[in-house]
Amino acid sequence: MADVAHTWLDSSNFPSIQNALDSLPSYGGCVYVPAGTWVQNATIVMPKDRPAALVGAGVGATRLFWSNPDIDCIRVMSSESRLQCLSIQGPNRPTSTTVGRGIVVGRLAAEQTSPPSILRNVVLRDVQVMHTARWALYVLGADPAVDPGVDGNSVSILCRVEDCSFGFNVAVGLIRVNAGNVSWTFDNCNIGSQKGVMMQLVQTANIRIVSGAFDNPLEDTQPFVLLDRVAAVHFDTVDFENQVTPNPKQFFIKVIGTLNYAILVNNCVFGRTATVAKVVQVPSGAAVHTMAIINPRILLNVMSAPTGTDDFDFSTENSEITVIGGLLATTRGPSPIRILNASPRTVLANVNNRFRLPRVTTAERDTFTDREPGDMVFNTTTNRAQVCTQVSPSVVWSDL
């Protein structure tokens, strides 16, 4: 963004914010929107052919307001684009169209011929998006089948969303990142008080959600976070807070799809009511390869013994899920973490003060193709703990 600082235009000196953006030179620049409420009648389109920044006087100070639910608020279509210190507010009314979104990153097929456009280093910093008719932040992808009717043709990489808040939308969800987008970081964002899914990641990779919070859902039909065929998704020190009754979410994190790889949930807090069904769920039909849940802190606000619910639900066909450490704290004191449908290869380490080996039959053990000396299982056929002591020329499992 080095060249952007060379040109600084005040939008109040132009007929519209769009006119100011269109007046930036070929090397790009910054348009400043002074404090005040600025009513918009059309989508603001960031320049497609140059780096540009749209900067306000601060969240709550500079308010961009759209009264029409049938148009997107802001389109970002170029690398090195930046939105900063702005409040973006929709009409708080529903729409029957596929638009009505807050910030849309990427290009449509009609705007970009093959191959897909690649956007780099898009930054959202200190931005608030509220009361949109549909998604507050929508990242177009390169596979129209992932989101029928949208027809995106771009991928975005190395993008950051910092110190932003998204909430109080009318329908669908808050944040959706579609197929092909990689290396997005969400740092210290507050996401909540919405209809639909708070964050949905579909066929994406290398997504980091660091600190921040997901909180206060307004309905109980969707999970907080929905992961669908993702790879390398990392939640680190994130608070998931459900404070709304009697309509709490069913799941904090739900994983679907047949191919999910390298999901890490580290040092996160899950605050919930007793009627929330699951903290993390991997339902039947989904598959996860290498998922680690490390030191979860589950805070259950109930005055009676927590019965009838389970903290984690892993369908029996799923493999390579590890839970390490963790604490379930209730208003009655600490309680054991509960896991439903642990798969044969689910590993528990220091959960409820114990270590649990993967529990498999002899037939299931003999189907493993990635055996290494030192691998350990509990053989439910023989009721013995076993260790793999040899893999060549033949596989040997020895009782402990």
C-alpha cells in the first residue's frame, strides 16, 4: 500500500464517494470520508484496476447507510484494497435477491473471464457491518457450484480482517468464505447477534481465527461456525458465548463434508446454556483427518447436574480426532467432559484426568495403512492394550 498514501482525497469535495474513488490516479490512493452519516443509494465499487483505500474518521463516527435491501453495500475487486475506520449499515430489512450483502470481496464471472481473478492483500481494519439484508462479509470463490446463483470467478489470498465487528443481519448469515480462497486471518473480531451461521467456510484453506468472540445468536437452527471441506483451519483463544435463551444454538462448531484436514481448536472458551446440544460436532457422513481440540474450557450455566447433552459428538466413521486437556465448569462445580460416538481412532489425552487409547477391534486395527513402530491401541476383541513393535517384513502387535 506504499503508493496509496501519495494521493489523499476528501470525499466531501466530490459529488459522491464513488466519484472520489473513480478520481484516484492510476497508481491508486486513499479516499477519506469525514465523520457523519452518509446515505448511499448505490453500491460503492472499489477500483478494479488500482490499489485503493476507503478510510473514515472511526467506527461510529463515519456511518455509511444504505436504505435499499436489494443491493450490496461495498464491492472490493482489486488487490491491495483497504477499508478502515468505518461503520457500514444496511436497511435492516430482508431481500428476496442474492445481494443485499455488506462487503463483497472478489469478482463475478461476468466481470472476469477465465482464469479466475486473484486478489491479494485485501485488508479490513476497524470496520463495523450491521443490519445487512444478507451476509455481512461475503468472499466470492471460483466454483459456482458451491453457492448456486452467485457465480463468482475469483480467489483471494493473504487477506486480513482486524478489529472488526459483524452483527444484527436479517437473514442467511454473517461471514461466508467460498471455494478457492486461502490464507485469510480474522484477528480480534466480534461476530454475533445474527440470523443464520456466524461463519461458514466452504472449500477453503489456511484460515486463522485469532482471539475475538462469537456470541449472542438470535436463532437455534444453525451452528456458530460451519466448516465444509476445509483444510488448515485454526481457532486460537476464541470465546464462543451463548447468552440467549430460550433459543440457544445447537452447535458451536460443526464440521460437514467428506474431506476436512488439519483443524485446530486451541485454548477456546465455550460458554453455553444446558440446552445447547454440542460444543463440536462431526456428524455421520462427514470425515475429518487430523483434528485437534486442545484445552477447551466449557462453561455450563446450569444449577442442576448436566445430563442429556454431550460436549463433543464425533460420528463413528471419523478418524484422527484428538482431545487434549480441557475443563467443564458448571455452577455446581467441575464436571467430566462428555464425548458421544467417539470414533475408534479418537484419542483423549489428559481429559478428565486420563489418557484413552484408540479403541479398535482386531479387524479394524489390521486395516490401518499408516502403521509405525510405537503405535498403541486398545484391542476390544482381546481386551488388551497393544503396541506395534514391527512393520516389516510383517506387522507385529504385542500386548502390553
